[in-house]
Amino acid sequence: MLRAEIDGINLELEENISILDAAKKAKINIPTLCYEEGLSIYGGCRLCVVEIEGEELLKPACATNIKDGMKIQTHSKKVRELRKNLFELIIATHNIDCQLNCLTCSRANNCELKDIAEDIGVSKMRLDPIKRGQSIDNSSYAIIREPEKCISCNRCIRKCEEVQGIGIFTTANRGPETLVTTFKNRGMGNVECTNCGQCILSCPTGALHELYQKDSVLDILNDESKHVVVQTAPAVRVAISEPFSNQAGDISTGQMVTALKRLGFDAVFDTNFAADLTIMEEGTELINRINNNGRLPLFTSCSPGWIKFIEHFYPDYLENLSSAKSPQQMFGAIAKNYYAREEGIDPEDIVVVSIMPCTAKKFESKREEMAGDVDYVLTTRELASIIKSAGIDFLNLEETEYDKLLGVSSGAADIFGTTGGVMEAALRTASELITGKELEKIDFDSVRGLEGIKKAEVDIDGLKLRAAVAHGLGNARKLMEMIKDGEEFDFVEFMACPGGCMGGGGQPISCDDNVLEKRQKAIYEIDKNKKLRKSHENPYIKKLYDEYLEKPGSEIAHKLLHTKYKA
Ligand code: HC1
């Protein structure tokens, strides 16, 4: 044990703890900018400097470990003055003419710079911002980069490289001219970006944000000739309230449906209905591949960031991907065909809008393999912003149920929103369809939790199904290497984002360190409280097959719900 004193508070601390972490234990906030929990220490911004007794130079708290007997001041006069000067320098290299641009900035409502300026006590800027003449990168269907707003904190670089295992960002130039850019400045749409949007969650300034489609959706809602239907992804309902309440883990399904109705959507449906449908199609494919010596392991195909990843880095394994489209795309196909027929609406007049926790879903909807199933994709953040600007008091809304035909789903569909959920949903259905018996225990604990790679062997009446789950592309790469090295599985769930979709790049940006745990708990809570907990028991899925699709894997199901990815 070490002993140290921080701001007059005596602490007993374990070895190898940074001053920053030790201060947190003493409930002392030290401002940081380039630091992010879970990423390597960069120590570039120096805003977290502290004064250590007996040392002349101030030291960065994130990069300096506690030594026994240390006496530290985190907010002395010397510290505060240096922080102020450093902050002004950082801001000068960041073309945030905040007075002009704040109103339209993507981080206007939760700006880290604004918070830090307040913490440090900056009241006026003495330096003029340096304009670097960088133009906006809008080469991607999912993510926009505004280099003039970048302060080179390198968090996007480290997130992309260390967590996602990709590394599309790099730095160019030196000193005040330093820039974060992509390889040969080619643009996000022309490098190996998977569109996962994890960089957006790390960017403190709004230099990275999704490609906005808010205005297009508002315009289409005003077009009387169109029948506009909306679908909401499993993970949106456990995060949409965060921008209103500043608190994670609340379930707001009913309020979200009410808000969408108030915004003027003609029908409010659930992606979860299509998640149940996915289980029927993907489960059938799995059983067929096992019974007919098909290519194994079967890989899930619902995460578009993961699809882009395998296309870029493991094209030899594309045949392992399930041919099932993602629930988002299946929903669009069913809305424009079955729903159109049932309601007597010309499919040309149906517009499908998705609300997704994911930036890559924007890209997915534009893929040529998807044939216009979905017209617009909004992130959870975009929906929150539309709700706010419509003056809707979200937290106090009454609850409404989804519209019926494509709005009823099982708990198995709800858990799609967390890592392990697709696997568990598939196991519930596959077990019962193979054995013809009701499962005694419906929860598959071995695929739950936030461990990066999970493995399980499930005994289905003598059939030993070897399953694996990976979330976050860094873990996906590790699991792919295990598979390349000969480790054998039958079915593998891959999700591009840490935590699965609940941690998607389109979710509200949270400062709660436990946000994923809280959202995950909420997802399992929804599942636990549902009467219907298995995809194959969804009566509206049965109706869809009886009246339209015939049976899982039928010719028409293949035409509408399946696709093939090319390298
Ligand atoms: Fe997901 Fe999916 S679960 S990919 O994580 O299969 O985005 O939430 O909508 O399509 O259902 C995302 C979430 C989502 C699809 C489903």
C-alpha cells in the first residue's frame, strides 16, 4: 500500500495508480481532454497537470503514478494559471469560433470544451483561432469529419486503433500545424473505415459526427403523398432518454413510441419484429448448414460495421456470413411488400425511416445489395434532437404501444441490443425447434456479460453446438485469428461495437463510466418482463409466414430477406 496526500486529503492507495485515478478516489475532479478511460495514455494536452511537493515542474496526472509519501495539489494557483494558458493554446488551434458556431455544433448540448472552460475558469479568449484551411470530409455515407474543429487530442486515433483494431486515422505535420487525418487524406469513405462511429463517441469537439438526415426526414413527414413508417432498433429504447434525463439505464419504449407518433409518422413499428424474423431465417440456415455439411462456423450478419470489417480484412470468410439481411433491412423489405399489400398502399409511396444506435446502419441502407429497403436512418442522437426541437416533453410523455402488424416482438428480439443477445435468441429458438421440447431454462448465462470474447458449448439433445461471441472489432479480429488458427465453432456472433448495439456509435454520448452495464441491465429487464420470450412464438411472425412468406428459407423469403456480400 502507498500513502499520499492530495489537496490535504490523506489516502491509502494500491501500487501503480495514477494521480488522476487516485484523485478520483478522493472525489476530486481534475480536468482532462486527451485522456479517455480504456485508451492508452497520451499525455498530450497537459490539462491535467498537478503540483507535486518538492518538484519544480508540473506533472500530468494521467501519466504520473503516485509514489509513497507524495503530496499533491491539483488546483493550486500555479496549476490553474498553466491550465488556462494551455487551454487557450488548444482552443486557438481549433477553429471553434464558438460564439458563431456553437448553435449549430453537434456537441452544443454536451460540449467537453465548454465544461472544461468552466472548470478552469476561462472567461475570455486572448488568442485568435488559427484557420488551417481544411475542408469538411463528407466522403462517407455515415460519418462526417470537420478537421477545423479538431484539437488533435488523438482520442479518435487511439479508439480506432486500440479498441477497434483498425487504425484509419493518423497525424500529419507538427506543432500548431498538427492535423489528424486519414491515410493520404483520402477521406473516411475511401479508407478502411467500418462506419462504426466509435470515433464520434470519443471526439470531444464535434469534429466527427454522423451524416445528418434529420432535415430530410422532417421534410418527408410533411409530404402528404407519402406514407412514412418508422422502425426503432432494440438498443434505442434504453438510451433515448439519456439526453433528456442525463441518466443511463432507463427504459423509455412507450414514451419513444408516443414521441414518434407526435412527430407525425403514419405507423410506428419495431425493428425487434424483424429481429424475430431474422432468428427464423438465420436459425433455419444454421440448422441446414449443420445437417448438410455447409460452411461453418456460421457468422451473424446483422452488424454492418462487422460486415465491412470482414470485407476489408477477412474476405476469404465471406461465405461464412449468414445470407440473412440484418433486421433493419428485413423490416424495410417486409414494410414495402407485405405491409404495403395488407394496407393496400402502393410500395412507391411508402417511406421507411429507421432509428438506430448505429452510424454504420446509414451506410448499410445505401448498399447496393439492399435494394432500397430503407430510405433514411437516424441515430438515437438525431431522434433526441428532433424530439427536443419539436418541443416534446419527452420524460413526461404517456406511454403508447407500437402499431400491431410489424410492432410485436419477443424478449429474444430485445436482447439483440446487447452483446450475446443474437446468440441467445438463436439458441432459444434452435433448441426448441430441434428438440421439439420446451426449454427448462431460457437464459443462456454463458453468452451474457461484457467480456470481449465469450465461448459456450450448448448441448441440444446430443448435438453439441459450439458457440462464440465477440463485440468490438478488436475482439472480432482476435476471434477471427483463433478461427484461422483452427479453433472450431459452429455459430459465432460478431458485433462491431463494444457492448454490441447498445454501445453503438449513434448512441447518446455519456459521461457515465458504467453506461454499458446500465443499458445492458435495462435490456435484460425488458426481456425478463415480456410474456413472449422466444422468436418462434411471436404470433405476428407466424402470421407473416402463414399469409406471405410460406416458411423460413422459402423462395420468397430468400428474395426479400437474404443477400450476398461480395469482396
Ligand atoms: Fe442492432 Fe440489429 S441489434 S444490428 O445491434 O440485428 O444498430 O439495437 O437494430 O438491424 O434488431 C443496431 C441494435 C439493430 C439490426 C436488430
